[in-house]
Amino acid sequence: MRTASLFLVLLAVWLLLSGIYTPLLIGFGVVSCALVAFIARRMDVADREGHPIHLGPRIITYWFWLVVEIIKANVDVAKCVLMPKTYLRPSMFTTKATQKSDLGKVIYANSITLTPGTVTVDLDDDVVLVHALTTGSADGVKSGEMDRRVTELMREA
């Protein structure tokens, strides 16, 4: 099941990014995606964490929320670039990850890093060390909203 799902996801991404839909190129895409899915199965990397289809439609709603947060953070970083004396306030702080699984902690840490203006520096057990460019980006992580959403995403997973 995971191998077929991985193949379909790879093929969908390949088709979206290729932009050229001739039979030859579509054939190359199908063959290359099938080869990658086969190799992933043989290497046993298409597992629960490597290809988390068990998250289902919840991951889609989380992605939409994360995209909105990324757009807001881009505006914050743009202000910082245009007026550094006003907005640039770098800081390092720790926050707690409430996720129980390693996959949940990795999704949380990566979500912080994907948001412009913040970078996950270290993840040690349940403690996340974060670098933030601005007070706004630091407050965004400290509010706990992202942690709460990732924990909700991982429930029963």
C-alpha cells in the first residue's frame, strides 16, 4: 500500500513540476517514479515515518494553515530587511515539544524552520532550541499554536 501511494505521490509531483506532457516524457516519468518506489521498498524506507499516509486528510489542513503562517512570516522578514533598526531583534530561546512520537517532533521542528525568520537549532528530547530574527517570529513560536496543531495532527497516528 505504501509503495503504491509513494509511486502516486511521486508521479503527481513529477507531472506538476514537469510542465511538458508528451507521451515520451510521461513514460520517462512513470518509469522513474516506479523505479524510485521500487528502490524505496527494497531499502525499507517507505515506512510509517518516511511516507506518513496514516495522517490522512488532516495533513492537508495542516499544510494550508502552515502556508498562511509562512506568508505572514515572510511579511515580518520583509519588514526586518527594509527597516532592520526597527524590527531586527534576534534571539535564541527554548520551547517544549508536546508531541509523543519522533515523527511529530520532526514535523514540529521542520515547521518552525520552514517559517521564515525562525530556525530550529536543536531538538533534544522534548526541548526545541529556536533562533528567531524578530520579536514577532519568536512570539509566534512561543504562543504554542504550531505545537498544538502538530500535536492535534499526530493524535491517533
